[in-house]
Amino acid sequence: MPDTGPAGHGAGAGDRDGSGAPGPALALALAAGAAPAFGQTPAVPPELQDSPALRVQHSGSAYHYLNGGGGQEERALMDARATDFPLKIVLAAGKGEYVVANQLSLLPAQGESLVVREVGPVLMVKAPPGRYALEAVYQGKTLRQSVSVGSGRQTVTLRFP
């Protein structure tokens, strides 16, 4: 069964029995490695060590981000680094299944923008404080939403029809 997204209960990389419980490798990784410092990767199961979702990407000098989350273990490892990224964007379709958007843009009122292609289903961003227009494109449909980045953390779910 595929990993269906925020509204579903699918079998992800660490959920081999379909129970919804993380696999033993993830449980050990999370138990062994408390929240890592920014730029450090938590203890990672061997099958996920090359995952792009675990490498911090940079866009210019203003943005740092993690992009991925296709499986349950990968999302859990990204979540373990959430304190470094105040903005979490989740991309889903009508019934809540995760999707990978063609492009996502984080547009400030002025200054440098963040544009990521083939994004999701989870994008975690560290951006300068301020108001942004968030724009995502999936299968020819564009969603727009305003978002503020400040001192707290927030999750924004963009659900495509």
C-alpha cells in the first residue's frame, strides 16, 4: 500500500507491516539522536543516507531548506530537524494524499525569492522574518497563500483540488 499522505495510513519506508508504527531503524535513530544542531544530520538508517530530503539546500544567502518526505521514515527524520526550520509546507491533493508539486515559490515583498522545482510533499524552510506570498504549481493548477515567518514555527498545508 503506498504512503497516502496526511489523511491516510499507508506503508512508508519504515512501516513495513502497515501498522503505522515507525520501523526499528527509525526508532533507534530518533532515540539515539536528540534534536541535532542546525546543519547536522540526525542518525540516519543506511537506506536513507543518500536521501535529498536530509541535505540542507541553500538558495542565495537568505534561505535554507529541506525538500522531500516521500516516506514515513524520511518525514520523521525531517521532523526531527524542525527546530531549525520555522516554516513547514505540506503539499496534498483533494483527499489528503501527498503530492510533489512542479514548483513552489516563496516571494517576499522585496528582496530575494526562493523557487524550488519538484518540491514536496514536505518543504521545510528557514527564511528571514517577514510576510511572503507562497505560490505552488501542481498539474497545471496554481495555489496562492500569504504566510508570515516570525519567531515561532508553523505548518501550512496546500491542498490541490
